[in-house]
Amino acid sequence: MTARPRSYTAVTREIRVSVRAFYLDDQSDPGRGQYVWAYRIEIANESRAIVQLQKRTWMITDGQGRSQRVHGDGVVGEQPVLQPGEEFHYTSGTPLATPSGFMKGLYHMVDTGTGENFDVVIPAFSLDSPHAPGGLH
């Protein structure tokens, strides 16, 4: 039986971001230094404002401390608008050349009522495979 992945959560300005990462054994090839994870994100608008996710910035760090910055529009091809009380879920993934690592980031949002831009923290989360001794985070 596989243990349920740990959930990581951060709240910024009443926007809650929760993450679970899953190692994808069937897409990984440790013999070639290829390790792949999926991660499931939930963004919940617990505020009274209508907000839109416009951009994202990720820092992806492998088990040897090498970091890669990824910046782009929206998530999975969308720039979701969240009404008060609404949630948006998506799944994405990342490969690494090491059996462990971690990710963290920011969602660049706008309050659609005021036009104010603000950043929402994506909590740091561990990418652990069965090929790594213990987790980094």
C-alpha cells in the first residue's frame, strides 16, 4: 500500500494554495537519471474579492542544489478567475535529473475589482522518489 503524499499549504491574502506531489515511476528511468513527478494544486479564494491568476513563477531545485526558474502566463493554459469561495484545481508535472528535489513559487494575481496586483505564495514542497534516502523538505 502506498502512503498518501503529504499536503503542503500556504495562505496569502486569504488565497489558499495546497499542493500534493506524486512520483511517477512509470514515466521515470532512474538508470538514465530521469525522475518525473506530477503535482496537484488547489487554489481556493477565501477572500471577498474576485481574483484572477495571471502569471506564475516557479523555482525548481534538484537534489544537487541546481535551480531552474520557470515563469509564464497562467497555469495549464488558463488564467482562472476565482469568485469568493471558489476553487481551481489542476495537475502538472516536472522532471529532474536527481531522485529528489523541491519546488516553490508564486502566483501573480490581480484583484479584478480594484486592479491591484499581488503575489500569492506557492508553498515549498518536496519531490521524493523511492530512489532517494529520505526527503529534502
